[in-house]
Amino acid sequence: QVQLVESGGGLVQSGGSLRLSCAASGFISNTGTMGWYRQAPGKQRELVATLSRGGTTNYEDSVKGRFTISGDSAKKTLYLQMNSLNSEDTAVYYCHYRELSGIAYWGRGTQVTVSS
């Protein structure tokens, strides 16, 4: 059973930075994909960024050039460096892991609030 635990959220001023971490436990496949999603109040959950085990990254358009996803395989930890934050980035951020079979796991989320 895979468990994902996010940390690093908080309150930051517009233009500031935060670094989210996602610690994974359990078996993480070499063919799986990890990523970050977010859900703002009253909105659907949306993809922020993904990282494949091969190192391929993918970003939602609004975060390109501001956010960087990375991972440490030895520590089984996923990161999201967020720079130049603005109010539109306020949301609960969720860590996600999906196996090649399609089985997916979610963390409980960490709140990011950007004050203007």
C-alpha cells in the first residue's frame, strides 16, 4: 500500500516562494508517474505538474516558468518548488502517484494561501 504525505504549505505573500514535499512510503514502481494537483475553493481539482520515473516533466500552462517539480528516488520524496506565487495559486495541493496499471493514490493535501 502506497501512502503519500505532503508538507510545506503555508501562508505566503504574493511574489513569494514555497517548496512542497511529498514523502512516499510503500512500493513505488519504476513505471509510475508522480505529480501535484491542486484544488481551489469552488473549483475542480486540476493538474499542476507531473514527473515520470524517466524524468519527463509536464506543467499546467499557468505555472510554467514559475514552478519546478523534482524528485529524490532514494528518499522517495517528490518536491514542488513554487516561485512568483500569486493569489490564483491559492489552493490545497495534493500529491498523486499513478501506477502503469492505472491504480492511483492521493495524499491528504497541504494548504497554500497567497496573500495579495
